[in-house]
Amino acid sequence: MTSTTELTILKTDTKGRVRTPVADRDALLDLFEQGGLSGAAFARLHGLRYSTFAHWRNVRRRRSTNPPGSAPVALFREVSLQRAAEPRPEGLDLELPLGIRVRLERADQIPFVAALCRHLQGGPTC
């Protein structure tokens, strides 16, 4: 009986971290999606840092919603600067993805809306 063993050379970056090929990442993510483990438990089981695994999931999610070669997903669909018939405080009306409407009346509300937009696009929140 003969046995063959395949050896794979793992590439590392300048800091010594192992570079995982995209095909291997996708295979791990497919395996994760089929199972019932949490992301943290899955990463621990496969010897991955959770932050690395979460980054792979976010990249894949963005790739599936915005495939290469397609136009970027619009963050704002509509900005309305018209004055209402009834007097209202000065401000800016925004319509975000999923039909969410936001009215900014003060500059200190901008970070909140920016975090909301990142969350809706699947990016990091502050």
C-alpha cells in the first residue's frame, strides 16, 4: 500500500503571519455557514484569531453585495434640501439605504449618522 503526502508551503508576511489563500478562506467560510457554531467558537476550533475570521466574513459579505467590476453601492439615495410648507428648524434630510430617513439638525449628529451608514453597509461601527 502506498501513501502520498502533499506538503503545502505556507506563505508569511513580513511580520511572520501566515497568509491564507483566498480559496482556503472561502472553504473555511463555507464550512462555517453550514455549521451551527458561533464565529468565535469556529475561529477557536480552527486556530484562527477571531478578528481575522471576522474580517474574512466582512470582506466576503462586501464582495457578494458589490462584486468586482460593478458600480459601488450608493450610500445615499436622495438628499432633500427643499423647505417644507410649515416652518421647521434648519437641517438636512437624508434618505439612507433600506428607505431609512434621517434629519440632521445639528453638527453633533453627523458621527451618529456616519456610524449608522457604516453599519448598514456591513462595515465597522464606532
